[in-house]
Amino acid sequence: MGADRGTGRGRGPRPGPGVLRTAGAGLRVRAPAWSRPRSSCPGLDCLRRRPGSLTHRCGTLTGVIIRVSEARVRPERFDDFRDLIVSTVRDWPDRYPGLLGHEVLVAPPDTLQYVSRWRSEADLADYAGEQWRDQPVTLPGEEEFLLAPLHVRHFTVAPLD
């Protein structure tokens, strides 16, 4: 079988993702960003290739707002509060289209966090209201479970490249 040097077919191993390849007529091209291994994400260059996207081609999230609501819970009411929160938020991705994902984190006997990831500030405002940066979302009767008012914070992802 003869080698076709212009397309990478023939003798020798094929170059891996992200490696410069010969594209015929002596031209060298770089593999597309989406085919590179995750560890070789070129950061902003990767994102620029997907305008308006929340995800780099390599899978890194960008532009997402992470909201953390932390509750200090009365230890004797912790299990009841956890059950209330889990049953309440379970269907929220269906109710709030901008909610990309969420989870309830527990640290018994007295701390529970509701962590949610939002597509945009507008989506977060639809959920939490115009004062979303400062005001937590509370449930009716929630205060009877709590040692202190809810604390809410917001984060975005900082690329590691």
C-alpha cells in the first residue's frame, strides 16, 4: 500500500488531536479546537470560535453565573429542611429555562447550600427578581428552620489557562 503524504494516510502513526498536520501541497493546518484534548484548551481563542456560546469547544463553561444560597439550619430541623428544599427545587429546571443545572449540598448538622448555574443575568432575574444580587429567594415558612437569614453569593468561572 503506498503512502498518500498529502492527507495523512499511509505509513506511520496519525498525528493526535491538536497537532499540526500536512494538508497537501505542503500546507500545514491545525486540528480544529473542538477535536483537541481538554487539557489543550487555548482559552479565549477557543471561545471566540463559538460566538454567543456558554461553553468553549473543549467543554469549559464561561459566562455562566453560579449562585450559592447558604442556610444555617437548626440541627434538630436539618433533615426536615433538606427534604423541603430537595422536593421544592427538583422541578425547577423545567420551570426556569435559564437554569442550566443545580444541586443541594449538605454539611450536617447545620449547613445546607443550594447551588444553581444560570445562563444569564436576565434568566437569574426572572427567577430571583431584580434584586437577585443581594436578596435570597425564600420559601414560605422557611424561617422556622433557620438559625440565621440565608446568605447568597454569586460566582463566575475563571479559566485555568
